[in-house]
Amino acid sequence: MFFLVFILCVVLGVMIGVREYVIEPVRMQDNSLYPKFKKNNVMWMCKLPRCTEKIQDGDFVWGVMRNQDNMVRRVLGVPGDSITITSNHKVYTPHSNFKWNGEDAFIETRSIYIPRKGDTLFFNKLNDVEQDYLISLMHEQNEKIYIKSSLWQGNREMPLERIGSTKLGNRLVSLQEIDYMPWQDRYLVELQIFQAEPGNAPIHIKRELFSGKDSSKISFYVVPEDCYYLVCEKANHCADSREIGYFTKSRLLGRANKVANKFQKQIDHKFLQAKRFVKMVMKAK
């Protein structure tokens, strides 16, 4: 009896160790990866370092958001990639091109560079989307920063108060929200001012970064970790890198194990067949 208890304890310990450090089942909380994975499907995630170090385009990964919520998403861009998402839902990457049905976050076409560890990003050379992502990345790294915004028409600076006469939806824009306003909203504000102002010079809300420690201007940032761009299969109403920004390597908990998930799908299929058979028998009775 003692030997049997000992063996059971060893087996239990091994199972706990495997789940904690090697592979873990993750239940899908939504339909973000439909039709490949449905809500409540189980996906097995490899947590070994060799799994998270070899992440490639198209892999399904288990990541953690900054609010500590977990999510499973597909990899669209890996470090060093440049991806383009257009306003008519087309996506271009170094690995594939496709149409993303339901994509509505990109109201204007933008190209995005996915930074590698050690890349130097110059803030004034980034487009509006990339600036948002860099600011979010710096906050994740606990960098103490603040932003100053200014309004320009071509090379002429305009009073920032001009923004206060624009609207988002049915409300007037507040000057207090400009510094951290998402790029889509800033684009709409710029468009309204351009349509109201004489001349053809473009309208641009310019942002500058400053250190929260000594108020010095921050013109560049060295990326501390490899970054990834994670997305949903179901594009609309789904949180992913489009609004969250880059996922750094330290926030990726695991990568889907293809063998284990193929086996899981076979089990789910057999279970569904058995469930249907039971229903047929019960109806026959």
C-alpha cells in the first residue's frame, strides 16, 4: 500500500510539473479564432523555452495583456517584419497576403514595422499607428514619459485650441485627451480641420515625448525585447495588437503544440459523435 501511494504521488508530481513547466491546456474564452477554434475548445500550449523562442508567422500563441488577462491569438508579424493593413481589409506581410473580413480598426491604410530587440526607433520618423504602439511599449516597460501635442498646417503652427471645435461622434473633443488619443480619432480630427481650413496644406497633430524624470526630450528609443503582432481570426470586436500594440516576448506564455491539438480535435470529434449517438438512442426509446 505504501509503495502504491508513493507511485501515485510521483505520478501526480510529474503531472503537476508537466502542466506547470512543459504543456498546459488552455480553454478558449471566445470565438476570436473561429472557425479554426470555437469557444470552449481546448488548445494545448507548449511552455518550454524552445517553443516560445521559435515563434513563426501563423502560429497560435498564448499571451498575457497588460491588465493580466490571458488571450490566445494568431501571429501575423514577427520581429523584423513590415506589415500593411489597408482600409479595404487587405493585409500584406512578408509571409502572405489575404483579405481580412470584418477588419474595421484601420480606417486608413498603414504600414507597421515589428521591432526586434535592440532596434532604435526614432519617434518623429514613425507613423501615427507606430507612435501609439511605441508609447504603449514604453509604458509597459515602466518608462516615465509625458507627451506634448501641437497642431500644424503644413509648416505653419496653429493654435491647439482649434481642436476644441471638432467632434468625435456627437461630442466636442477635449484638449485634455489629445495627447493620448488613439490614432483613428486623431486622423478624424485632422480631417475635420482640413475640410474647414482654407488651403491645401495637410493638417497634422504633432506629438513630442519627454522624460518624466528630467523633462528632457526623447527623440529615440532602443527596443528592449523582440516584439510580435498578434491578431484574431474574427476581425471585428476582438482585442488584439490593433488596439493593444506589440506583444513583447516576455508576455508570451506558450505556443500551440500541433500534435497535441490534432489529438485533442480527434477526441472532441469522437465525443461529439458519441453525444449524437446517445441522443438518437434516447429519441428512439
